[in-house]
Amino acid sequence: MEKECLFSGKKVQIGVDSTDDNYIMAIESSCDETACAIVKNGRDVVANVVASQIKTHEKFGGVIPEIAAREHLDSINIVVQEAFEQSGINPEDISAFAATVGPGLVGCLLVGLNAAKTLALVYDKPFIGVNHLNAHLCANYIDTDLKPPFMALLVSGGHTQIIDVESYSKQTILGETIDDAVGEAYDKVARLIGLPYPGGPRLDKLAQEGNPIAFELPISKVGGYDFSFSGLKTAVLRLVKSFDGRELPVSDICASFQECVSKTLVKKLKKAVEEKGYKQVVIAGGVAANSEIRKKVFALENEGYKVFAPPMKYCTDNASMVASCAYFNTNTFDDIDVEVFSRV
């Protein structure tokens, strides 16, 4: 696909049809990681830098948007410079600059978006805006030979979706959560049982020590490919209260909750891939790092499916997935005047 350089208007071929190697620098700042990466031809990472803010927000029990935006401002120049140094590539040799446009925290997104636009203007390169959710899916293209079509399960802090990926640019959401996303449910349950922020990874670790059938928790009966996790969260709250001051069997509660969530996700994913007739299955998003969800999805390989999941460092927010998404032109924005958005 042809993209225009911002000053000269020169056309640059970006994507799978390009006869030249494309090096895309991307910036990700949608939440509490300031990230910059350079990726060759959508699959080969030549630089990947992430500045995490977990320590900053840990004491608040969650991300404070204003503080996160300020930290992005402090880190953005450093991560960009580090990406250039890691790669050994000069700015003039970058094919295009990309950034996450949304969804995310508006103040945080603006930092990364304005940085990428500025770089594109200064070096007269194309600018490519990227949807954060599409970027998570594209993390699976990194260091693999994956090509559409495939069925994808996107699980993150704010989203839970089953997506039919027919081509690099054509995707259809078959189902999504009608209330809490998986990541939200994990964090809320973690708080209920007294785990510190970030609760999801800690809950996962404790679950591996517990009995997954210790407590019978409800699986929602939402139709189609949609999900609901608010009822499960309420059931865990009632379970916790039932102990009435007695010591909580924390590991067993975590394991039972995780078993319920993972079974729900994989049941609907399997139904979708069977009905579509695809042989490839993909998981993506921050919660794709969860041990039990990965285990159950990869178990589909025993039924003849080829399963893809990003390495752990590309599951959570990073800029390599943004660069990959920009390369494959997966529902991207080319307008320099594009504005950030907080929700889909």
C-alpha cells in the first residue's frame, strides 16, 4: 500500500507488496508503558524498548492517568533514542513512523502520537496511526510465518473479543464481553482476596498452587460468542464473604476462578473456529500471558489446530506490535490530523 511522506508528498510502498525492506519505528503509550520499537517488514524486531510505570502506580492500586501521562513525557525521548541506538539505524532510513491512536488513556496517547507525528514531519516520512487492539493481534506476526485467515481470541485489561481475521485488513468481531473484560475480572477478584496491584499475574501464580475444582463457580449463559464475567466476580465476592473472618483458601479460590474463566473462553473460541472451518487459532493481549489460558488454547493442537501466541514480552503493551500492525496496514489511519480516542 502506498503512503505519502508528510512534506514532499512522495509515495512510499509499505507492506507485503513492497519490493524494498520496510523499517517502521512505532511508539506505544496507551496506558502505563512508554515503548518504542523498530521492526523490519512487520516480523523482525531490530529494537524493542519499554519503560514500565508499574512501580509508580503500585502504591495507588491502579493506573492514575495524569501521573501516567507525565511519566510518558519524561520517558519518550529516552526510549526513542534507545531504539535508534539498539538498532543502529539512522532516522533517514526509517520507512515510516507509527503510533497508537487508541483505545487508551487520552493524555497518555497524545504523548506518543505527537512524538511520532513530529518525527514523521522532521524526517519527511509517512505517518501511520494504529488501533491498539489490532496491534495486539499483530504481535503474532512477529518472528512467525502466520498469515490469515485465522480465529483470534483477544483478552486484555479492557477487552475480550473473538475476532474472525479473514485477511490482514479484514477483521470481524464475532463476540465480545457485555460487561467486565477478562483482565478487569482478574484485577477485581485479586483485590477481593487482598492481592496487590497488578493483581492478574499474582492471581495466576497462586492459582497454579491451588485446586481448580475446589469451588464450583458459575459459567455465564450469554448467547452466541459474547461473554459476561460480572456474575462470576459477584460469585467470588459471595464466596469470600462466606468465610466470615476465617482464613481464606486463597490458592484454591484463585485456581477455581481461573479454571472457570479459561474454560469459558476456550469453549467459545473452539466453537467459532469449528463453525468457520479455520485451522489456525491465535490468542493475543495482556491476558494471553496467563498460564492456564495459554495451556487450554494450546491444547487445541491435539485436535489438529495450529496455535499461535506471542512471547510474553509481546503480550503486554509494546511498540513492536504497533510497528507490525502499521506494516500490514491492519485498519490503520494515515491522516496526520487523526485524533486519539479512549474507547472503540
